[in-house]
Amino acid sequence: MYKPILLTGLLFTTMAASAQEKMTPELLWQLGRVSGETVSADGKSVIYSVSQVNLAENKSEKNLFSIPLVGGNVKQLTNSIGAEGDVALLPGNKIGYSLKGQWWEMNADGSNPVQKTNVDGGMENIRISPDGKYILFSKEVKIKKVSGHDFYSDLPKSNVQIYDNLNYRHWDTWEDGKFSHVFFATYEDGKVGTPVDIMAEEPYDCPQMPSGGAEDMIWSADGKSILYICKKKFGKAYAISTNTDVYEYNIASGKTSNLSEGMMGYDVAPSFSPDGKQLLWLSMAHDGYEADKNDIIVLNRATGVKTNLTKGWDGTVSSARFSNDGKKIYFLAVIKGTEQLLEITLQKEVAATNEKHIRQVTSGDFDINDMVAQSGNTMVVTRTDMNHAAEVFTVDLAKGGVQPLTTVNKATYDKIGMSKVEKRWIKTTDNKEMLAWVIYPPDFDPAKKYPTLLYCQGGPQSALSQFYSYRWNFQLMAAQGYIVVAPNRRGMPGHGVEWNAAISKDWGGQPIRDYLSAIDDVSKESYVDKNRLGAVGASYGGYSVYMLAGVHENRFKTFIAHDGLFDLKSWYGTTEELWFANWDIGAYWDKANADTYKNFNPSEHANKWNTPILIIQGGIDFRVPIEQGLQAFQLAQLKGIKSKLLYFPEENHWVLKPQNAIVWQREFFNWLKETL
């Protein structure tokens, strides 16, 4: 069923699109990567960062810039080699930031940058206290014995790791006995006192591994305490649990309290109201369910009462913050294939009355990625869509209007053809309405026929919204002459909690039928070449490709799977975050899961594989370990199926090194040219 609603980007015109350049992998990696940092103390300018990739040197360089809030001339604030981070406004019209593990300060106009600290071994996630008297940072501490030398000092040249518990490796790193801890010290004009480890000898991490950052550790509004996020579990208990908590360490007493005790899922992203009387954080209810509904919890500091402000709202929150006057909370959430800014109006005694009002502030076919800062009735955000990488925008909080502020990549986009992006609603096999994004080549001609790619999203409960990826880039795919179909199949947020949760324990069931419904529906169009269909995806998307390879009934002419799950039994036995495996699939030795391991296991359908496949695998991907890609490649080779293995020894679940990424994209499109 075809119901086009809205179009994104440049529509079809009679302009000479053929005379324009097209997006290429090299051009994609030349784009500046923009992030918002903060708003100046007077609220009149925005500080943001831009990272530029140097392909020849295989690395990137990041610098800080400022631009007036109303638009105007851009000023570059830093030009040092390295990546500036942890940007903060300081008294005396100063800006503080971290660089190469030390704290720096400069004037608001970028002049007189001075390295203020010289801490041995450097610091990470640096924050200065509100009163300027303390410095907060994280640093690794050796807690556990792991190496042969740890146990046997007389054997310093031994190369062995010894474990007696789980979580012996995580994401892309083997456990070495070191844990990231939170420290604070006195601070006076660059002089750092003796650091205090507020986590003592605990074998726990803060920030949370593998991707936590400075948001996991903050100062209280009065600077008298430190709040930090930690999952205080070790070994097997850590590997099967998502129960992080919000801890508060009191500087004067040295005592720690658990503010979210009894709340069993993820508790993350604490943030204070401007007056310090209210504290919010994001919380999931169930231990072990990493994609649970994310709610906004507000704690009244005086009464100790906690209130779930979004309990009755049928959605999941991405991030949240108080308004500057403390009367509202702004938050981001995925809404029907886009990420939008929403607002909760608080009553005077919100923690006691639980009265609230939720309003969607922005709407449109784009993603609001980050709330940078508020200035008056304006929220500074970053925004993407499928035709544009992130730039800084402003949002009129009263009217919802969204206006561009930075134009870092305008020159590049001005010279290339843009894709038409269409929302399409498709009837599923169980009679539900499913949204799918359809992305067309820039010079699309409906009188012609086009090869078409089904894009299978990972997660499996990640949003398929108006994101802009530097790897799975729909603009780049369409520019090479492919139509891309990207369905919001079962399991994705933005369509209600039930839809989001439906994929758990049903990986190879309705979600796979949703994919087939999407490609079958779009294939009815005269401009789709039904003899040139491909399916591509990574992670759960790679699993989906492997699964489709055994059940597609000759719909597809080619497949590409990146870090996909090929055999669920061997995957369960080697992956590290077992809470995810337990919740979504379950242990293979439990008879209750026997049907899952038979019916939803791609390797069980290997006898039906007959289609060319490109298999991509990261060598240090411990989430979906190397045996998954090798098993799939070996199967294809032994069955005489045209196949290729693209192996990245030093890459994890992602492909992060610039030159490796270019190889990835060249091989991706070369494979499609050969087989589609």
C-alpha cells in the first residue's frame, strides 16, 4: 500500500543535475564533522567544533569556532594540533577546554590560549567545579591482576592473560585489570592538588564502557558534591546486568549515596535544574533490557520524592535537560522516523503533584541530534537529514521554527545533486502500517528502471530516522544510481513502546517478514528493476542479510553483510554483553529457546543459500566476534557461491580509520557493480 506523505531535500527539477557532481566516498570523508559545544556567557554567540579528516595522514583534526547566535562571521578559536573537548564557560569571560589530557584556558575570542595543568599521565572528561575550587576528571587505575607478570613477577616477558570470571573482554578491548575511576582535586589557577579517587579500590568503571563520557560525571549545582553513573557489578554479574545507578559523593564527608537505589535498569545522564533543587536523569525499568523505554525521572532534592514524568507517554526519550528558568524540561525523542525536540511544562511542585504537559516543539523530515544550549527563547541544536551532515541550527521554542546557523559543508552540497527522500507507508503481513524511507538517485527518471537496495538496520532496536552516516550513507548509495528502501520494521523506536519491544525473542520472525513486505511493496513500482534487488546491513542488519539469504525465495540478486550474526549458538558463546543476548535470544541450552535457535538461526537455513554475498568482518569486534563472518564466508565458498571476505584486523563493530573506511566503500560499490 503506497501513501507518500512528505518529501525531504531537493525535489525533482529540470535543472541540469547531470552537470552536477555526485557524492563519492572521498567527498563524503572531506565533509567537516560539526558538533555543538555551548553558548557564550552573554548568550550572543555559539561555540562549536569541526573535525576535518586528513585521508593522507589517516587521522582527523578538531578545532573550536564561534558564530553569533543570529548568524554572521565565523571566528576560529583554536588551531592547536589535537582534539579540543570538555568546553566550559569560566568566570572572567574565559573559555576552558581539554587538549591532550590537560586543561587549557583562553579568552572568549580565542586569544591567549594557555595550558593550565601538567598532570602526570593526563586526565579525561575534565570539569571545573561551579565555584572554581576543584577539578573533576577520570583516569584509569590498576585494580585486578590479569597478566602473567601480575601473578609471577619473576616472569616479566611472559605473554599471557589469566581470567576466572566473565567480562574478560568488552567491545574491542581485553580486560587488563584497569578501571576508569572518578577523581577530584583542589584547583587554583592551574595548580592541581592531590587527586582523590572517589571510587577507591572498586573494580568498576565510570564513565561507562565502552562509550560513556563526561556526561557520566557532573558537579552538583553548588559544587559540594559529585554525581556519577556506575554499574557496581563485577564479572558475570556485570555481563548479565544493565543496572547502572546515579551515585552522589559528598566532598565534605567523603560519603557516597545511591540516588536511584531500587531502580533496576539503566539510570544515566543526570542534570540539575538551574536552582539545584531538582535533579533529572533518564531511566529504564528492567534489568537486562538495554532498549527498554527510557523515561525522565525528576528527584526533588528537598523531599527525596522521585517522579516519572513520561511514564504514561508512549515513546522513549533520547536526552533531556531543564530550561534556563527551570519551569520546563526539553527532551529529544524519535517520532515516526525522525528525531524531534519536545517540551514538558512543569508545575510548581512537579515532584509532588506529577502534573505535566508534553508538547512537540519541532516537526519535519529531519533529526534534532543534540540540544547544545538554550539562550532566551532559542534552543541551539545540531540537525541532520539524509542529504546533509550535522550542522548547528536554532529552534524558536515558542513557534518551533528551525533555522540554520552554521554552513560548514554548504560549498560541497551546493555542487552535488540531492536525493529525493520519500516517506512511504506499507501494509505488513499482520496488517500493520509500517513506515519506510525511500531514497532516490539525484537524477531520478521515473521512466527508467533502477537497481534497488533493501537496507537492514542494526541495533536491533536502533532508530531508522533522518540520520547521516559516514558509512551507511543513503545519499552516497543513491548517488551511485541505486534506489534505497529503509523500513522502520518491528523493533524500532518512534512508533510506540509495543512496536519497539516486539523484536525481542522474534528476530527471524515478523521483522524479517516486515523487510520482505517493504521490498515487495516498492518493487511494484515501474521504475524498480525487480531483477536487480540487493539487501545490505550491519550487526542485526547483517544478521537480517544472513537470514534473508536462506528465506528470500530468489527475490535478491546480491547480499552485503557487515559484522552480522550467522550462527546464534556460537555467537552466544563468544559475545560479551550477555544481558543483551539473554533478553533478546536466551541461552542455547535452555529448551525454552530451542525454536529460536532452530527457526531464527541463519546457519540453520544454510542449505538454501544460493546468492552472491560480500561478507565484512572486524577483527576486534567482540560484540559480534570474528567467527561469525568466517563461518558465513566458509559456507558460501564451500557451496560454490560467488563470495568475498573483507576483513579489517584492527576495526571493531565500526570502521573508524579513514583509509579503511574508503576501502570499505570502494569494495561495497565494486561488489554491487559486479553482482547487481
